[in-house]
Amino acid sequence: MSQTADFVTHLECAMTGKRATAGVVHNLSEDGWPLLVRYDLERMRASLDRDEVWARGGGFWKWRELLPVRSDENVVALGEVDTPLVALSNSYPGAGAVVKDEGRLPTGSFKARGLALAVGMAKELGLKHLAMPSNGNAGAALSAYAARAGIASTVVCPADTPEINLSETALQGGDVFRADGLIHQCGAWTKARADEGRWFDVSTLKEPYRIEGKKTMGLELAAQLGWSLPDVIFYPTGGGTGLIGMWKAFAEMEALGWLEAAQKPRMVAVQAEGCAPIVRAFEAGERHAPAWENATTIAMGIRVPKAIGDFLILDAVRESGGWAQAVSDAAILEARAKVAAADGLLLCPEGAACLAAYDIARADGRVRADERAVIFNCATGLKYDMPRVEKQLSLSADG
Amino acid sequence: MSQTADFVTHLECAMTGKRATAGVVHNLSEDGWPLLVRYDLERMRASLDRDEVWARGGGFWKWRELLPVRSDENVVALGEVDTPLVALSNSYPGAGAVVKDEGRLPTGSFKARGLALAVGMAKELGLKHLAMPSNGNAGAALSAYAARAGIASTVVCPADTPEINLSETALQGGDVFRADGLIHQCGAWTKARADEGRWFDVSTLKEPYRIEGKKTMGLELAAQLGWSLPDVIFYPTGGGTGLIGMWKAFAEMEALGWLEAAQKPRMVAVQAEGCAPIVRAFEAGERHAPAWENATTIAMGIRVPKAIGDFLILDAVRESGGWAQAVSDAAILEARAKVAAADGLLLCPEGAACLAAYDIARADGRVRADERAVIFNCATGLKYDMPRVEKQLSLSADG
């Protein structure tokens, strides 16, 4: 096949519901909100078998009919795999908690899902230069997939972004800058130059396709659980694309008749105490989350003071019966150390934040031990600061 | 099932062929050589379907009948996946070169395969404390799987081992030391204390099971290629367990009738110019490789001056019609940069060394462009030194 059956009908403004045409270049909707891709799910339901799709190789690209890329030549692939569910047998014996380890994707993070789709669509639409702000992992994924697709990329990072991310992005051909601001400020700078035509802006939710890639986390998870969904999902929430994407995936699967039960998981948006705009808005009963001042946390990936999809995150969390939870950096480090030592699993700080939020919910009874809880570890733990080993050994002296 | 059909018949000294009993603790054979696990392949051939095995989940643990662990409770798992084959579409257009990206395994390297088996067997045999020398990745894999199994681990590393490896090993509960020597010297120190009963030595090929884990690279590769083998394999060779293991796997698959053709690949042992004992012995026509003096290379994983399985490596290379190739550190860095920028794939230095060796063989005609060549990228590129990004951006000044 050179082209997969195309089920995309149109794009839709996530706030107003106004339609937009598929197959042309879009950033935000004409009213300035994120655009969502809509499919002919009724026709897909009649022609597509879930188990046949799941039996395919190719990781997240296997969900082709549920993704916007039309032509096979625009499937930009780097060896995608289905990310494993890892039980926490020693640290949480007998409990229903599992970690979905997204660190196994190309460039070591879940950002691969979204950027593969953004780049694939950019290729399909003929874009030549992509740019965005990044706290690290997204930039690495952009540069890798862009290199693969033969598209130029520029990434603007806060100056304290982990060295590894900057270096890998640069090696992968990305034009990387350390900037004197946080991610939303880097984003404003990037957008201003996109408006001048210097490049196309692929910031979180400012183009319609990263969310389609991220939604494959939900598709994959359901398939791994025998076409059922867990009781609760703990998700590290910066821009929130993955949480919104999974919620969209669950609705699409329901429409396709792919789910064994109607029960959807409670979605828990996890943030750091030093940058918790979604938690603050959730608790205040607001639908939008104003920018967080003086954001600070070791979990760089969720150091996002202002999310353009705030209302989509908060809508999904509320609709699901879930909540938003802030955790301290100390709790993050403690959770990381606990699971690494007990279970041999090195979480990234954002993943560890989700585990810390799970601990809180277990302690106050919001989640029972027997409930199936999925903790998203969004990246390999290897990209982050770890305690330095100081123990020396003199082989001759100790001979 | 609580136990998989057990096909292990005995262990066999790789040098003398003398038999040893399975199911009891072993380091080297009574004559001081590596021990290999032997199976009743005739009985397995009659009862085991290759496609049924390949359709299982669980990454390398799917090959249970071809592995020595008997009881399911000793399958120590951390979310293993089949590692993808990634084409080098841009850097080698039209050529048959693919990268097998082992960095997707738990702890980010192919060492997971061997250590999962060593730890699983240690659990089965009741061992309580494992130790070994490591240039980094092996130690990380040992500590992770040992933590998972509830077994203590000690790792002794050369002082210049990458920080990330030391830190992850320590976080995963390993007792890690920086020692003032190279890996063979760390190994001698570890062995002396194993002899005193302080712990069990799981050094490369000094126990019989790591090679069984490593051989799954060969099983997996054949299945991925439709039960056929490539024309040539470029393998980064330190201790050489993987090369020996794959060669053993190919023979076992042949005996099982699992291969579509009798043709086996030429095996190329790749080393660094600054530490090339196998290359020197290969060129001198020797079966053993004396220790390399003053070993130095940026590719830490192949900085192994003396390999106990030298004769097994050299036998396999010669029998296959392959060769041994040394490459410079400059060529390694160049190969890494080329593929990262052109294809978005960040190789580790050892993987890049294999690509540099492929370049040499293509240039002198030993490998044709249309031949299917598999380059082993043994670990994620994220654990190694990369050029630092210096480009600064002042958001306000550039406003």
C-alpha cells in the first residue's frame, strides 16, 4: 500500500466547535484555540478490526487509520515500539499499580509520539522548517524526526535545560539555543518569528497533530489491557497534550466499539508544587489556568507555567471524576529512589511525580490498593541529574 | 504455567567439551574455561513452533525453551521489548544497512539480556550476592535486575566510567566503586573476593548464563528478518559474549530447522584502535589474544584489554568468513555525527564504531551496497559524552 484508507473528515476548534478544512496548513483555529482532528468513526467501525491493527508492528504508527498522515512516504519512523507496562512488584506488593515506560521510544521519551506526527504532517503539507520552545525532550524528538524527514528544525530551551537534551538535539541536526527565560517566554519568541514566516511553529497544541500522536498512548494502553481501561491514570502534566490526547482516544475507541466496558479511568493531572497552574485552577473551579509566577521544580518537563490547552485538561480531568495533584520536589526524589532501589526501575522526575501523587491518593483513600493504576513514566531517567557516586576503591591498597 | 518445559541437558566446557551438571552453581569449567549450556534440540524441534514463540510478548524472555531458567518465578522482568531494526535511509540511501537499536531495553543497553539471565539463574540457584567489574552498562543492568530479584549487587568500575552509569547503578541499589584500574584489573579484584566467598562472580563468561541471554539477539534478529539471517553483522567486541552468543543461536536455530537457508552471516568483531586485542590476534592467526597494553578509547564498552572468551570470538569470526576491524576514535565520532544529523538516530560510540567499520568494508569492497548488513547499536547514545551546546539567546535583546 502506498496510502492508508483516509478517515479524516475535518478539523474542529476545541473551544467553539467550528470546522476547519483538513489537508491544509493550520496552527490555531481562527478564534485562537487548539484544533482537533475528526474522523469518520462510523465508517471506520464498519471496516477496521481492532485486533488486526494491534497485531501490526511499528509501534504507534500501527494506528494509521486513526492518525492524520495519509501517504506512506510521510510515515517518519525511527524504530517505534509499544512501550511496556512494568509492575512495581517489590515497592508496591499486591497493589494494582503499573508503570507505562515511555522511555523506550526513539529519543527516550513520549515526545516521540507527538513529534513524529507533527513532522509527518509537516512533510505531507510541504513545510520546510519547524521550530518550538522545549524543556528538553520535545526538542530532541523534533530534531530527530525532522532530520529523518529532511526538514530543518530550531529549538529554544531555557538555559537550565539538561545538558543531554541540548546536546542530543544539536547532534540530531537541530539548531538549539539556550535562552534566558522559561518555556512560555521561549514560546512567545518562537511564535513571533513564525508569524514573520521564518519557520512553522510546532509548539504544544499550536498545531493539530502532536495530540494525535500522543493519543496513541491511550490506544496502546487499552490494547495492552485487553481492550479495557485502568481505574485511574496518573499523568505528568505540563502542556497536557498526552492527557487530552488519551481522553480523545478513549472517546474514539468507544465510538468504534473497541472497548469491553464503558468505564473510563479517572484522570489525574500531576504537577510540581513549584509550578501547579492546573492544580490551582482545578481547586478554584476555574476552566482556565493563569500563568504560574516564578515556576521552579526539578521536574523540568512539567515546568510549564501556562498551557494553551488548560481548559481541555481541566475538562477531561473533571469529566473523568479525576483530580489535579501537586507534589513536592522532595517527594519526587524520594519516589524515584524508592522504586529504583526496590524494583530496579529508574523513573524520570516527572514519572516519579506521578508515583508520589499515587502515594498521596493511596494514603487518603482516593485510590484503593486493588485498583488498577497506571503511572506514566514519560521519559528515560537517564537524562536527568542523579546523585554522584563518590565511593573510591584502590585496587592495590585493598589487594 | 509455573514451569516451562525444560530442555537443558547439561553444560559443556567450551574448550575441552567436558560435560558439567546443569542446575548447580558454576563459574568456569574445572579446566578454567567458559561453560556453555546445551539443550535437547531434537526434542525441542519436535515440539516447539518458531512462529508460536515469536508471537509471544515479553521481549527476550519469550525464548523460554531456549533459555536455562526453569521456574516462572525466576523470570526477572523489567519490561523487555524486541529491539527495532532502524534503516539508515538518509545516510546510506539504497544500501542494505540497518541498525539494531539495543538501547530500548531496560537500563538502556544490550547488557540487560545477559544480566537478566544471570540474575534469573542466580535466583533459581539461591545466590544472595552478585558482583562484577563493569565499564558501565553491565553494572547498571546487574543492579536493576538484582534489585528486582531481591539479590544484593556490587559493581567495580574504572574511575572514568561515565557518571550516568555509576549514578544509575547506585540508585538501583548496587554498591558501586570507582577503582584505579581498567576492567580486567577490577575483575581480578572482584574474583579474589568471590574466591573468598564474599559474593558470586558474574563477570563476562565466568558464569554460563549471560551468554544465553545475549544469544537472544540472534534469535530475535532471525525472526525479524523472516527466519533468515543477514549477510554480515558488525558487532562491538569487548568481552564478546554477544558475538559468541549469536553464533551459538544460529547453530541452535539451524538444528531446530528454524532457518529458511543455511547461509550464515559473516561476523565482524569491531574494536577501537586504542584497544584491539582481538584484531591483533585475528591478523596474527592466533586463537588467543594477549592483554592489550595501555588501552584507551572513548568507546568505553569495548575498552576490554583481555577477553576470557577470546578463542570463542576468534573461532566464530573465522568460521563465519568474517574479520576483525579496528577503528579510530575520530572515525567513531564522525560516524555518530553523520547518522545523528542525517537520520535522527543517536548511536552510542560502540555502535558508531560498527558503522565506521562498515564504512571501511564498503570502501574496500568487502561488503557490497546491496548486502544486508546489521550494525549493532549496543546502548542508548544518551549515556555518553556529547559536544556541549554553547549558543545563547537573549529573548529580550533579540525581541
